[in-house]
Amino acid sequence: MIRRGLAIAAAILGVLALFDAPASRWRSSRRAAGATLHTIAPVELAEWIRDRKPDLRVIDLRSEEAFEEYHLPRAERFDSIAAAHLKSNETIVLVDGAVGERNVYVLRGGVRAWTDEVMNPTITANATPAARAAYDRASIVSRYFGGVPRIVDKLPATRVNAAAVRRRGC
Amino acid sequence: MNPLLAAVAIGIAFGWTLERAGLGSAPKLAGQFYFTDLTVFKVMFSAIVTAMLGVFWLSRLGVLDLSRVYVPETFLLPQLAGGLLFGAGFVIAGLCPGTSCVAAATGRGDGAMVMFGMFSGVLATGLAFAPLNHFYESTARGSLILPDLLHVNYGVVVCAIVAMALIAFQFAERLEKRT
């Protein structure tokens, strides 16, 4: 009897889930009609990925070797997807430069900027309030993706490889 | 709340639930592979459906921030190899990592031996990790979730999995009655 009741409750909740808001209702209003080519900052892209922005596809244009070495979360290799499978309402983020197209964004600074700004955000202790606010924003997504935000005395000339600090599941 | 204390509390609750479901018994678990006792399948699938409906509806009601739920990355071949190895170990031992802890905690010798084997395997893998690292990092596909993969709404996936579970439970019950 209890099992039957639980099964009915699950069925009701499952069927109600079908009436979940369509993806378009969750879509950001940033997407202007007729827009051509945009760039996107690594931290903003990190927030999109973290927030599961509907219809977002992150397409990596680099070599297979570079992709295997390190890639952004949810990134797909361009060779591994057929262009015909891209839907017109999807937001496309290209990692590495690309041709301009509707709803296409290019990741500003590429994977290197992602590594520096998302995986290893660094700030000096005497940074300006604006820099501190940007650091605080980046730190939140950085920790989400397993990055290591740091406050240092002096900014390093080079950053560490983000692949070494990639977060693992349980 | 201290995350470690929360983890201990959740771990104890998980272990208690497994034991109450009878999953500390190796013969019961082994019955899964001979289709004589599908308790494991029913318990695990029930847990998946409960968690999925809970996460979905709590996020839609604004109680849970879905963006704070971490989705592990997919590495196709290493995870396929790991799954096969895990399955083989499960059949041989009759216990999986969680249930071996439950069995050991309730004083079963087989559970303690499986735990010993499990930690030995963890140590051996750690020691031999350098040559395995390339394979471990291969065929990366990022953090995949079904709505993105299938290009459908989250709710459609939730409904489909609930339907699959209810049909599978019916099928499992009939299979158990027949054997």
C-alpha cells in the first residue's frame, strides 16, 4: 500500500515536471536580436556554465591534443560534433577565435585567460576595491570549478597549469 | 554546519539505510546478478528517483541552488574500464564499497575482507598511477548532463526517468516472483 502510494506520488511529480518552463524563459535577455559577434569574459562564461545557461554550447576549436590536455567544463571538440546538429536558438561560445555568427561568442583570451582568471584568480593584498570586487566574483566560480584563488604579495609573472588543480568527483 | 560533521552524519544515515534495506548481505547482493533478488536495483533506482525529484522540485521552488551542485566530468574510456572492473569486483565479492563498509560494521567477516581488498586496490592504483595517468585523462567530454546531451528540457528527462523506474520496478517484481 505504501509502495503504491509512493509510486503514484513519483508518477505525479514526474508528469508535473513535464510542464517545466521551456528553455526560452530561462534565457538571458542579453541576447540582442540580430547580434553578430560578441566576446565573453572567462569569469562570465564560468558563471554561465555553473548556472547551466540553457542552450549553451562551448565549442573548443583547438587541436585534439590540446583538448585532451585540458579543456573547459562542458566543452566539446569541434571535430566531434556535426555542424548540422547546432540549433539556431543555441548560444555558442567558441574557444580560440572564429567567424562571426548570430549568438556566437568568442572566449576573450582563450583557454589561457580561463586558466588565469577562473582557475587561478590572483590579487595583491593592496588591490583597489574594484579589483577586489572582481576577485571576489571570480573566486566564487573558481572554487566551484576546483580552482585556487590566491591573495599574494606580488603578482606572479606566469601562472600554473589549471589541469593540475582540476576538481574531481567523488 | 561543519562540512565534515555533515558528511559523517550523512554517511551514517546512508549506511543505516543500506543495512535496513538488507544490502549488507553478500548473498542478497549477488542475487542481483542471477535475477533472483533485485533488491539492489530497486533500492538504488528508488534512491535515484527520490534524489532526482527532490533536486528538481526544490530547485524549481527556489529552495536549492542548482548551480551549487557539482557535476563530475565524464572521461569515456577510463570510466568504462572502471565500471567493468567495479562490476567484476562486485560479482566476485558480492559487495560494493558502500555495502562492504556496512557489512564490516555489522561484524561480517566477508565485509572486512572486501574492505581490505578495496583499500589494497586503492594503494596499488596510487603506486602505479604514473603510467596510468595518460589513460586516466583520456576521452574527456566535460561535465555532461542528460538535458544538454539530448537537447530536451530538464523536466522531460525527469518524467522519462520516473516512467522508466516505474516500469522497471514492475518488471523486477514479476521477475522475482517467477524465479
